[in-house]
Amino acid sequence: MKINKCLFPVAGYGTRFLPATKAIPKEMLPILTKPLIQYGVEEAISAEIYNLALVTNVNKKAIKNYFEAHAEIENSIKGTAKENLLDEVNYISERCDFSYINQEQMLGLGHAINTSKPLIGSDAFAVILPDDLCITQGDTVLMQMSKLHNQYPDSCIVAIEEVPFEEVYKYGIIDGKLIAGSTDVYQVNNMVEKPNKEDAPSNLAIIGRYILTPEIFSVLEKTQPDKNGEIQITDALMTLAKQGKVIAYKFQGKRYDCGSIKGFLAATNYLAKWHNLL
């Protein structure tokens, strides 16, 4: 039942951060001294997941380069006070196996996940969207979800948080009921992708952490594109939810939407204070 693979869909163009993302993948934008992608990879490692699959595109070679050795830099800082600055990323490179596949067209998160099938295989897997930087005081969000997966190995699990009703139009929103005896685990009955405030069944929003069963691939194959021509993971999960196969978990921790400038600045400010830099 242990999750052994984690998927990172990182093919998007990051247009909200133009012009910087014309040359720099948004996942490589730093929060303090570490790029967003590293925070996500560290979260996967915290859950003892070392097989990392990335759905990317041909213009994002910087991500792959980041997790490879750089002899020139390492030689230049060897024996200096800066020698340990690459320890964290080198540790990742030594412990993890990275695999990559290109998403030829940007046709939604569901399409990106389905593109990963050759890398994932036939076991349940985790998904981290690096845009959502999650900070916790104890177990990371993926650690929390992995423990829940042990209780519900045949269900997909989505991480959720309460958002203001004025902001439900930004998210996939669940319709569900608390599982008996629980205060944070919901049996999902339905989902709505980016509803109007008046149409939202709740204010429980799906954020960028998932544990998916391999059944998701066969469902995605049959999922029709939305009005924008994109295949939404929410639509595929809705199919499984109607079969009683989706659990939602209100995680312990704080999420920052680093896909937005406001959230990116808030995360930077929070971590700067945490490290006594402000």
C-alpha cells in the first residue's frame, strides 16, 4: 500500500509571472534561496517517496539541470564557507530517481496526469503541484495523506481547505460528508470545477496534493474536454466520486498559492520571518 512514486506536472508556461517566465520556469522561481520545485521534492522525500516523475516541456530544461551535478560551481566553492550551500539539492540528486516526459500540448491538468502514465505504471501514486507551497509544523501534507492512504487504499485522496465563498470560482469544490468519527475526512459525492458562488456545494476547495489510484488513467481516457478544450482532473475524479472512490482530507497546515504574485510574496514573507531574516 505504500506510495512509491510522486508526479510533478510542471509543463505549464507560468504566464502570470511573465516576463520572468519567458526564460525561467515558474517552478524555478525562488522562495528565499530554494526554487519552488525543491520544496515540493522535499515534501515527497518526507513521505519516503524517491521515484519522481515530471511532466514537462522542451523549454524547461532548467528543472532537469537543477537536479544534476554542476562540477564547475561545486569546484568553485569547495573549501570555502559556501561549500555546504549545495548540500540540500545534492542530497536530493543522490537519493532520488528522476524521470521525465514531455507534454506536447497544454490541455489541462487531467491531460498532464494522463501523459505521465508511461512513467507511473500500475500503482497508486502521489501528485504535487509545486505552485501550492504547503507549510506545516509537524508532518508534511503528503505524509498526512500517505497515512490516510493506508486506511483507504482503493480510493483517490484529494487535499482540501476552506476558502472564502467569494473565491470558490478559482478552485475545484467538493460536495461531501464527513466520515463517521472524523473531523477532517470526507466521503466525496460530487465535485464542481470553478463554480460561481451561487452554485458552489461548499467552500471546501481542492488544492495541489493528490493520491491517485491507477484507475484514474482509464477514466481520464474517457473524460471529455471542457469548454476550453482542457481535460480536467476534477471531471475524472467526479466520475470516481460517484462510485464512492474519492476521499477528501482537510489537511493540517498552511497553503500559499505561489502561482499568483500575491501568494508568492506572502510565502516569501512568511519564510523570511520564520528564518529571522525580517
